[in-house]
Amino acid sequence: MLPVPLGPPWRAPGDTDVQPSHRQLLDSPDFHRLVRRRLRVSLVLTALLFLMYYGFILLIAADKAFLSRRIGEVTTLGIPLAATVILGAWVLTAVYVIWANRWYDADVARLRQRLDSE
């Protein structure tokens, strides 16, 4: 069995080829905060996506009669609900892209600039 490295996942045990300025940045509270924030946003959006998809699947399994109600001459309620799930996935993707473009990328640029100035 291989030993489990202790410490942050971006630092391998015996990692000596990282420049001191990079090491300082990787160990900085700003970098840790950035990683935590990205993880938190990703987990929340992933949880919402799972709730949408698996909620729809559970609805299919639990109440087929509800989804098979006709809302038109040939359309059942399941069709627009399935389309809503797909559109919801697009919306969640758009939320992540907007968040990354407005806040995450700006924070990454700030950290890179700080690294370049050292």
C-alpha cells in the first residue's frame, strides 16, 4: 500500500522542484481561500444538478401517473418537465461561467500578478 501524503493535494511529498516564490503563493491564505471558494461553488452547483436530475428520475419511478397526464392533445406533463431539467442544467452551467468570469478569474489574475511581481 502506498503512503497517503499529508497536506494539501497540490503538494507532493518531497516536492523540491517548486520555486520558493511559487511555494509561498501555494501556502498563502489567499490561495487557500480561492481553492475553498471554487470547491464550494462547484459542490453547490453539482448538488443542485443532481437534485434536478435524480429528482426527475425519482418522480418517474414514484408517480408515473402524474407525469403521464395530458396537457395537450398528445403531450404529457413529463415532456416539459424533462425539458426543464435540461434547461436547468444549462442555467447552472451559465451560473458557473458567469461566476468564474467575474470573480474567480479576477482572483486568479491577482494571484498571478502577485507572483510575477515577486
